[in-house]
Amino acid sequence: MTTEPKPGGITPSQTIGPFFAYALTPRAYGGPELASERLAPEGVPGERIRIEGQVLDGDGLPVGDAMLELWQADAQGRCQPQGNAGFTGFGRAETTAEEGRFWFETIRPGPVAGPGGALQAPHLSLSVFARGVLVRLMTRIYFADQPANAADPVLALVPPERRETLIAKRDDQGVYRFDIRLQGQGETVFFDA
């Protein structure tokens, strides 16, 4: 006995993602909030900051179906904050469909002790998931107004001409701007896991 495929329907074996909005960012469809762009509820100590940007493909076009996950230390540089008024150091954002825009509201992280005890400049760790990306892309966001960048051991590994792709710059309204370019001219530096 043979079965004929149903006309007009796509079977699961014929589909390809990403399907972030259904499972990991369901708020867009009226689902529960599993993680938020707001990492620091009221009462969390530290300087409040906002990061905004776009995810762009190799042609400079917006990627409207990307998902970003952000990890960070608290204002004292602790990576596993405890008793910090609900601050977990984790957030998740989806890009807007039309413009590929994202945002996070959080606190400025403190310097973190790296391997061997060397202090790393305040930074945010960011993972990017998007169509055509089979393995997450990992990068960092450093802050242009941070003097500690000059001595950061991870940033020092990046060729000087490419470091700007990891630096968020503060605009006139006090918002940090950080665009992510997946490939091509001005491609963001991505790190191995």
C-alpha cells in the first residue's frame, strides 16, 4: 500500500528553521516570556545601560529572524550573582522582522577575573543564532568608554584593525550601539566555543 503526499502541506522532514519564535522567544506569538531583554530588575546595584543594534548579513541587509543570548557578570564582576534582587546575568532577545533590530537593558558589568587571575575588561558575552548558522556564533561586547579595554587579554588576541567590531559606542542619548555583521566587510569577530 502506498500513500500519496497531501497536496499543499509541508511535512516536518521538508522544513528548515530557525523556529526561535515558537520555542525560545514565544512572546511574539502571545506565549510566555522565557527570558527577557531586561536583565536587571529594579533594585539590582550598578549603572543601568541600554544596548541597541542590528543583525546584518553579508550584504548589509537586516536579519529579521535571529535570536541573541547575552551573559554577563554583575557590577562587582561576579559571574554567578547571588542574592542580587533577581539578577541572573542572562537575557534573550529576538530581532525585529523588518529591520533586524535588538536591544538589551541591563547594568554595566564589572571586571571579571580570567584564567590565571588576569582581569578582563567589563564586557558582555553574546551568542547569535540565525538562519543559515548551524552552530551558534559567540562574540563579546566591550564598551568604548572603558579604559580597561587596553589591557584585556581576550581583546588583545584580536588583530587591532578588527577590534572595533567588538566595541559598543555610546550615542548622544546614552545608549550603546552595537551592530553584528555575520560576514563580509566589517564582519564581527566571532570566537570559538
